[in-house]
Amino acid sequence: MAVPEFDQLRPYQMVPFQYSVHIKENENSIVNHTDFLGDGINDPRISLIKKMLSDLGKKGSIICYNAAFEKTRIKDLAMDFPEYSASLNKLITRIVDLMVPFQKLWYYHPKFKAKHSIKYVLPALIPELTYSDLEIQNGGEASAIYPALRNKTEQEITSIRNNLLEYCKLDTFAMVKIHEHLADISKS
């Protein structure tokens, strides 16, 4: 927003309000899911930081798609909340970018249409996973609808929150499946 809604914000600063994490302890373990979504009224950042640090623990790789974006959001949080900066900066050192093999054309499929966005890579590699059935189908839509929560009825809030959670969950589950696909082909 042009006029910051919360303290410690700059005009037009992105405010992380949601995340989804699929955790896999090792190659053969089951995948566990957890997530966070702010309430749409209060500044979500402190609650997000606390839960994210707890959910991600202190060890293991953190696989993102477009790590530069994720790292920038974490750096912003560390700058705005210095009491958490050491822990947040340790997260950054663990981040691995799942987009790199596609971005650098180490792996290419014609269905990518010369793009490396997850929205092109996922349907080409894992066609059974699709965003087309979701009410929210991309991050831009999610970012636009979240601030509107404060002006909705309770029923609308519940519906929008469910849609936001389902969209974000598919994004991270897609990364699990893409990672598994890459691991399978690297074995052959």
C-alpha cells in the first residue's frame, strides 16, 4: 500500500502474510504440511516469524521456487524486527532454489514454452496437479485479495481464507513433486 498500514513499513513494501511448508525429513519419509495465514486485520509479521522459525527448525535445506524473492522477504523481516535477525538470516543460508535447473536450462521441456515459472513447469512435469480448479490461481491474486479480508462478512472471510490456504498449499506441494521428479530422473 502507498500509505503503510502498520508500523515499521515503507510505502509499497511487501508484507508477508502467508506461507506453506511441506516437510520431508529424508528421501523416504512421509511429507508433513504446515502453514500460516494472517488474519487480514493485524500486522501478521511477528506471528509469521515466530511460527516460521518454529516450523523450519534449525537444520535442513529449505527448498523454494524463486529463492531471490523469498530471501528478500526474509531480509526485510530481519531488518524490521532486529530481535529475530540472527535466526532469520540463518534461514537464508539454508535456502536452495528449485527454479535454477529450469532457469539455467539444465532441464527443459517444450511445454515450458521457454518459461521457468512453476506455473509452466508443474503442468509439464506433473500434469495431474493443476491450479485450474482453485479460486485463487496465482500469487498476484492472493496478494490482492488478502487486504480485502477486513471488509468481508464472516462467511466470505472463511471462504477466502480457505482459498488462500489451498492455493499456497498447492504451490509448496508442487515443489515436493517437482523435486521428487528431478530426484527420480537423476537416479536413472
